[in-house]
Amino acid sequence: MWTSGGGSIIHPDPRHVQRNAYNYVGMGANAPERAMEHVQPHTGSCLEGVGKNWASALGISVLTLIGAIYNLVFLRRILPATGKSSSIPVDFALFNAFWVLTGWSYIASSCGDPGYLPNRWREFVQNAGGRLAVFPAAQGWQPGRATTCERCGCARPERTHHCKVCDHCILRMDHHCPWIANCVGFGNYKQFVLLIVYAFVGTVIGLCSSLPELVYCGSAAVKWFLYKQDHPGWQVKHISNVEGILFLAFGVLSLVTVVLLSMLMTGHAPLLMSNKTTIEYHYPTDNPYDTGSPLANVEQQFGLPGWDWFLPIQPRNPVTDGIAYPPYFDDKSGSFRPKGMNGMAYPPYMDGEDILGMDGTLFPNPEARWCSRYQLLPVAPPDWAGPMPEERPGMARCMSACDGA
């Protein structure tokens, strides 16, 4: 047993474990006899999923066309024809830097793990047995409660939802996105947000840098159509009809893309800064996961501030593991504070052993934090002869009542 500021934490030692069914609180006859045993889902090839989804195929085609036309038509043909060859290096560097980041973010969000239940959580649930209270899922906030999935029958952490498309439970599920042919959850929400931002910025750069030429070609096309001219005016500058039409198509696709991405940005920015998901946006009452600081809320998805914020990779210094969210004790004065695991930049949750910070604060392993967050009952040591003390009196009474029902 550890004692740390906010209270005692019990480590689920496998030698002292009770391997029995969960305590399904308030479910009565609806409680499943046992949870289904699941393995890590087989995601297969991400390209296979993308190929079967028309929305993702359309999104990839549009982004590819915008990038190809900008480089092969605008930079290679339009700018030299209009006497602006000197601006090619700058335009090429700016546009393609964001386009590479866009492609990287797309692959990371589409092919990455959106937040499938990890095997470590499944083992924790199995080892916890009857000490873990599992509540029925509800359309509302359920902080610090493990709930049962009605579709797959497993005990799942807070903020986890079952995706009907992927047919898997996803940690901190936001939504299923057909444009990336994948769920958006705790594991890839950062990459998804960066995809939106980089695609928006890259497209805006493409539009702004080519705007004078777009106006010129657009007016030439209008005059050609209205006045029945023999050929469009861009041929004067040795621009072929195919190049002119493709360039105008680039302008239309870019404009539509900017509008759609701006809608996504204005929708997800408030959610990110208030620590909500698209699903949780419709929940009534106050958000128990809102730390009160937009920066601290962003850190729960992006990790502590650093250069990795700008790359579609997993956070180098995460502040949560997607299974238990701070504060890890019932009162917010506990030793585990929301920001950076006691304000330190070291991420302990990926390690299997306990970590002692420089200030003497104990950083327990994930199972210990989960025990605290989900209020597991303590396990009696093998030589304990007396009655077990109630570490969590309210939960103990609830579970005793459920056992007697």
C-alpha cells in the first residue's frame, strides 16, 4: 500500500487477486454473466479501409489534385508564363512544407490506433474481479466510472464508447470520420486536428499565392464564354487550354476545401480547449473534465508543450493515458494534479515501475492510478485474519448491497 497526499493507493498484486465476475452496479438482471474476452482488434491495412470508403477516396483525390496542379501547372507553367519565375522557390517551399505535413497527418490519423482498449486494461479488469464496480452506460457524464459496453460486454474506462462502424470500443471516442476511414479517439485526435490545421493552412497558402493568376485566367475564361472569342486570353501568354482549365479547377477545389476545413476548425477548436468530444458536446450540466485552463485541456491530448505539438506523432510528455483522467483522487487537492503529472514533464504512465519524483512525490504505475480513479476495494494480504477495513466506505457499501442482491 502506498500513501500519497490524496489518500491510499492499493496495488493490484496478482498473488492477492480475486478472479471473479465484476460488480455490475444497478443493472440487476441486465448484467451479463461474464464479460466477453476480447483481443486487440485486427486493423488490417489502412489502405484497404481507405479503398473501400468513397469519402476517404474522394478526400485523398482532392488533396492530391490540389497539390499536383499547384506544382505542375501553377509553379511550372503559369508563373513562368506571367513573368514571375522569381517567386517560384518561396511558393514551392511554403506550399509543399504544409502539404507534406498534411499527408503525414492524414496517414497518421487514418492508419494509427484511434484508441482501442489496451491489453493492460483488460488484464487490470480481469485481475480486479469483484473489486471493480461496473456501471451501466448512460448518455451523460460518468467520471471515474467503469461502464459496460452493451455490444461487446466488456468493462470499459470512462469516456469510452463503442463505434458501430468499427465495432470496437474506442478510448475518448470523438466520432467516426469517413474522410479518413477511421475512428477519431484518444489515440489519433491530435493527428486529426493537425490534419485539419495543416490542410487548411496549405490550401490558403496555395490560394493566396495564386490569386492574381486565378483572377486573370478566370476573367479570360468568362470573356471567352460570353463574347464567343476564338480562344481564351490566356493563350496570349502561351498557356494551353488544358492548363488554364486545370488551374481554374484548382481554384474551385481549393476554395471549397478551405470553406469545409474552416467549418471543422471552428467546430473542433472549442471542443479541444474545453476538453470535450463531439459526443460529449450534447451532454447536459458542467463538464467534469474541464480543468478551467484551455492550455491544460489541450495538454491532455497534445501533451506538455514542446516541438512535438507540431508533428503528427504521439505526445512525448503525455499528461494522461486515456483510461484515467486527472484528478486521480476524488478531491482536487490530491497529490496528482491535472497538469503534467504533478507539474513535472516526465511521463510515468508508460513505465511499469513506480517513480519517485525529485520533490519526493510518488508516481505509481498505471494500475495504481486506475485503482484510485475507479475506487477499487483493497485486497487483504494472505496473512490477514481480521475484517477488511473500508478504504472506500461508500463504494464498499454499494458493492456489498450488489453482492447481496
